[in-house]
Amino acid sequence: MDTGFLKSFLPEIYFSMAIFFQLIFNSRFINKVSFNFPIVYKENFYQTLVMFVCLILLYFNLKIEGFFSNFLFVNDEGAVFLKVIVVFFTGLALFFINLSFSLQFINFFEYFSIFLLSFLGLLLLINVSDIISAYLIIEMQALCFYILASFKRNSSFSTEAGLKYFVSGSFISGIFLLGASVVYGCLGTLNFNLLSWLLSFDFDIEFSFLKLAIMTGILLITFALFFKVSAVPFHFWAPDVYEGAPLASTIVFSIIPKVSLFVFLIRWVLAISVFFSDIRALFLIVGILSVVLGTFFCH
């Protein structure tokens, strides 16, 4: 592996190690009777803020761009800029998460560690340039979100929200994998650069079945991504999960993942728009419906 690639992802490496040490430290800290069982979520809040400040400083001083294994991950100047924006606004959201902890009397140190693991996945999603690596990262983030949705242990609404999120998320992950397998079976690759190049060729009439299969796979992947961003008509899971989950988790679900997922959607559209030009119209219709329905018809 190229050491330049590792240096270009130094902030993510630091962040993953910081999450690990935070989890170990807090698990030891909470069991110290001499500290009289401290209010852990406040300590976690300040630890997380320090981690975010260090992360932003590392991004500002990062001058190396790189890619890994035939562009599975690409780290360029635009990706670093987007990461700084995501970290900054997530840091602002942390203040509201901390306030919701005090309002709902949740005092578990594991919450911030699980939240930070999901956030690490969202940072890596900005660098993704391959469908399989995107699937693995999205599923890592989704597994953390399932736990965050059901984190209020004494609430049946929170448990129900986590279960609904898990069932619907597992189903849509199968749809995503089905679409990816169809595309891979037809073209032999899932890399965005290679997909864009292969789909630029004209398909003759004798390859009409192959064209139909590729279009079906692309639509399945796109619909799965619409589910992840709660776009109409794949928003059915969002109201129940948002209502039943703890307030801190609702803040995380509704704000934090959207930027990273939208960046991935843009890269996906750019890769397939040469072959499937109507996909832009589909995104426009879904976007308009999501804005109208979310503004005037959702309570």
C-alpha cells in the first residue's frame, strides 16, 4: 500500500484511534467508585469537541491527495473541504445533543462512541468512488443508527423505532446489493470511473436485454439511496423512527448524514448520466416532491 495514501487519510486514522481510546477510557472511568459515579455524558461531550477541533486542524494542514486500489477511495481538495463543513456543523449539533441528554436524563457513555463510529463512516463516504465500498460504509453507519434509535432502554417507543429502522434498513440493503450484483454481472465492475467509461459506449439492438438489465440495476441502487436520504416516496420509515427515537438520535438522523449521502448521490449521478440521461429528471421530480410533501403535508 502506498504510504502517500495513508498520509492523505491521516485525519481519519487519528479519529478512529481517538474513538477507540475514548471508549476504553470511559469504560474504566465509569466504574471508579472514588469518582462517585460522574455525569458521563458531559465528559463525553467535551472529549468529542476536542476530537472535532483536532480533526479540523488536521484537515486544514493536510496537503496530500491520494487514491487507493484503483480509485476505491479518492481523497482530493474538494473532499477535504466538504469534510471540514461536515465536522463543523456536526460540532454545532453536538451542543443540541448535549442539551437533549440533560432533558431526557440519558447518561450512557456508549452513546457518543457509537455516534462517532457512524460519523467516521460518513467522513469516509465522501471519499468513496466504488459501489461496494460505499455499501460497506453505509451499512456500518446504519448499524450504529439502529442502536442509537433504540438507545432509550426504558421506552417502548424507542425500541419500536429501532426495530422499524432495522427491518426497513435491512430490506433496502438487500435491494441495494441486488442492484449492485446486476450491474456487476453485466459490466464486470462497480467502480465509478470504469462505469462511466463503459456506459459511454452505444448498445446495439442485439444488446437491448443487457441495456435493460443495467438500467434495472441502476434504478435499484438509486431507489436504495433515496431511502437512505428519506426522499419521497421512500420516506415512510422516517416519521415513525424520528418520533420514537431519543431526541439526540433524531438530531443525528435528520441532519448529520445528509451531506455525505448527497455527495455520494452526485458522484453516482455523474457516473451513470452518460448512459441513463433521464436519471436527472428522476432526481428533479423526487427532490421537488420531497420538498413539497415535507413542507406542507408532514406533521
